[in-house]
Amino acid sequence: MPVLDLPNDYYELPKGKMANVVTCLEMRAKPPRQLAPWQDGLILEKADAANLDAYRTVFRAVGQDIMWFSRLIMADEKLRDILASPGIDSFILKRGSESLGLLELNFEHDKDCELAFFGLIPGAVGGGLGRMLMDEAIRRAWSRPITRFWVHTCTFDSPQALPFYIRSGFTPYARMVEIHDDPRNSGKLDKTATPHVPVIAP
């Protein structure tokens, strides 16, 4: 990964490009606090690699306002391989037939677990489901012989995300800048997605 070494200043991006400040956080041991219990009536359903449309519908619902687009533009074959990988646990949080969120744990790197995707649909935020889902992620991650559980968040995410991760037991350890095309200009996300970030056409 290239290291950015620029003088302090403002730098204009080409039109249509986006700059995203990413904060990486890690947890080196299971937190000592009591973890929230699982709520009755909720299930974690394994994401179905054979039904990518259903998966992407939930992915879009969870992430459209926080600039989640990677799985929307990814080739079907690659996404199918990810969801079918034995080293990746990808789940949809459901209540009955209603999809409420996503949780994905990546164990493909030895002794590491990445919290690759974590989020709720907007209507499910604020009722304690986030804490319950995070604590279930912690239980599942540390049930394996790992030495590090890590996650990254970014400036497109909710302002509550970073303090939530810290309260959960993660510690920030690195900051990166990600440059990418705005997926709203290509139609991969609706123009109305992530409304707090203005669209600038190329």
C-alpha cells in the first residue's frame, strides 16, 4: 500500500472522484465486559451465494446512505466466491422474513479476523440491535484461535460509528485516505444515496 507523504495543504480532486478518510481499529483480546444477549425472534441467516440479487438488495438497503458500493459493482463470480468461502462467515440479520442487517467475519488471514461488513437498515438503528449484533460478532470472532479482531470505518459512515467501535473494545491504530470514483455518477448507486455527500459530476 502506498504511503501518502504530501506537504500540509489542500489538494483538489478530479471531478467525479471522492476522498474518504479511513480509520482502522483493532481488538487484541475479547473485552472483559458482559456481552449483550441475543434477542428472541432474531436469526443470523447465512448469505446465499446462489442468490446474489437477494444479498445485494440487503447490502444496498444497509449501505446506500453510507457509500457502500463494493459488492454492487463486484463481478458476480467474485462475489459468489466470497460468500461461499469457508473462511468467510457472511450473515443476514432477520426477524421472520424481514432483513434487518448484515454481518460478515473474514477469517481467511491466519490469527486475524476482520469485521468486514457490519450494519443495519436505517429503520432498525437505535433499538439496541447494533449492540446485540456487535456483541455476537465479538463472541463469534473470539471463539476461534485468533489474536486480533479488526475493522475499519470511514468519513462516509455514520458519525456514531467510530465511537461505537471504540466503546465495543476496538482501539484506533491507523488512518488512510481512499480515492475512488463516485458510484452515483455511474449509476451503481442512486443519485440520492449518501445525501450528506454532494455529487460532483466528472
